[in-house]
Amino acid sequence: MKRIMICIMLISLFAAVVFGLEYKGIDYEQWKAILENGSLREKVLSLEAIGNIGAPDSEDLLMTYLENENNELRLTAVWALGQLKSTKAAEKICWMLGSENDPRIDGALVNIGSPAVEYLILKLKLASLLNHFDEGTRIARIMIDIQSPAGMVEVASYLSRLLSIPENRDEAKRMLSLIGDRAVEPLQISLQTTYDKQLTQDILKTLLLIESERTLDTFYKYVSDTDPAIRALVANALGRIKSPNNTDFLISMLRDENENVRTQALVSLGEMQDSKAVVYILTSLKDENPLIRAMAAYALGQIKDVRAVYPLINLLDDRTVLSAVNPSTGRAEEQYVLDFAARALIRINDPRGIEELEKRGIKVVSE
């Protein structure tokens, strides 16, 4: 009985192997004969079949077609090697990027996965150096689809650079959102190993765009950075990635020697809407810089604390003109500082402030 069972198992295994070497009712050796002697369309079909069958020598056979003069045969071989997840073909297919624009190349590299990443990183660096942004974005998409953490720092750094190019900005933001939390750890590691200020800034911008609470400890480390551009970026991040711990850091930044940092800290404190910050923001209403006085009024209006009413009423006499981006509209406007104070009083909606606005003939429209 045992011998019968063993025989049945061997027969079943043999049948499975034979079946596995067939595709569409044609066996592997026949497909090789078709590849040798058939018409162009038959050869293309044969390459597809060989990729699906996956016989032991399929990979080596398909590799020989990567140099074929016929474009369709060459690209079908690329597709078939992708089906086999060929590590041997990874480098050669990577170097086709840029010279050939065919989705079968992209699909093959995604199927091959991690073994292709080191070559893709090199190609991405070259595309960035040569300002070949379309090619670079294509490579970045492939690496995101592969989802290997090894290439995420390079992709995130590249996409951060694209954020400064208007025609590429939207696509870069969309792709960075696809990376999401997966990029946080490799980016944090990269920060620990670089002394390049520009790269540091690019990585922090990328972490800001991801908006993960996991990045907050990283931003806290840069609150006192020597570069004011980085400190301003941190102030921006602490307003967008909200945590109760952010308020104390932002309050400390109100004493920063750089006006841009103080301005951004005020805007972020307004976004945080933490009443603990009110007494500190009130001191900024007397700053020498009119923009800072205006942003302090904006922040107080966001927090809506009645302690700000009388200080804001005093600011209604400030007729300094400034050109600034209105945080409520996002547009650059020429305004008086008193306009910011008036809007803040309207938001707080305290009777004392509303009465003063009406007395001065300032139209009160509830937001």
C-alpha cells in the first residue's frame, strides 16, 4: 500500500513538473524552438511564455535578448525577466532608464525589487546632477513602488529638491505623501550622519511634509541650530505637527535674534491655540518690527483669549503699512498693522473689543 502511495505521489509530482513547463498547451522546449525559428510576433509570444514558465535556464536565455537589435524583442525580454524577478538582469535593465521610455522597464524593476535599488540610487543621483527631472521622478516612482527602505533617503532628498521647482512641486508633494512614515527612520539616520546644511534643511523639509508625530523629537533638536533658516523651518513644523510639548519650544523661539524665526514662532503659536502662550505673545505686540506686531495680533486672534483685548485695542492706533501674506487668505496684501488687531478682536468677540471697533467705525463681520 505504501509503495502504491509513493508511486502515486511521484506520478503527481512528475505531472506537476511537466505541466509547470508548459504555457498555453505548448511545452518549454517547443517555445524555445519557436523563439529560434518563428516570426517576430511568434518570438514575442515565446519570450512572454518563457517568462511565465520560469524553467531553470530561462533567465540566461532571456538575458541574451537584452542586446537584441529589435526593440520589441528586447523590451519583451525585459518584461519576462521582471516576471522571473531576475537579480542578474537588475543592473542592465536599470541602465535602460533614460535611453528607453517604456513601462515594461519600470514594471520589471518593480517586480525585481530590492536587488535593483542600488542601481536605481545611482541613476537617481545622476538624473539629479544633470537636472533630468522627468527621468529622476520616474526612477523615484519605481523606488517608492518597490518599498525598500534602502532607497527612501535618496528618494526623499531628491523630491525635497523638486519642491523648489514650481512645475514639479505638486508631483513631489504627492510622491512624498506616498512615502509617508516609511521615510521617517531613514531620514532621521541621514540627519545624524551629515554635516551638510543644505541636505539637513532638505531632509527637515521632507519630514515636515510627512507631518508625523514621530518626527517631533528630531525637530526639537534643531530649535537652537546656528542656521536661522533651519530654526524658522522648525518653528513652522511645530505649528503643523501639533503636540502640547511644542508650546514651550515655540515660546522660547519668541526671543530669537532672527525676525523670521520670531515671526514663524508667532504664527505657529496661533495654530497651536494654547492659552499658556498668551502672556508671552503680548510682549511681541511692542516689537520694533511691524510684521512681528501684526503676527502677534494674528496669533492672539487665533487663541481667542480675552486677556488680549485691551492690548489689541491699543494696537488699533498702529497705522504702519506693511506688505505681508495674510495667514487667513494665504495672499500677499498691503495692510495696516491695525487691520490685524481688528481681525483679532473680531475673532475674540469680546463686547469690549467689539464696542471699540464700532466706535472707530471699523466694520465688524464675524468670521
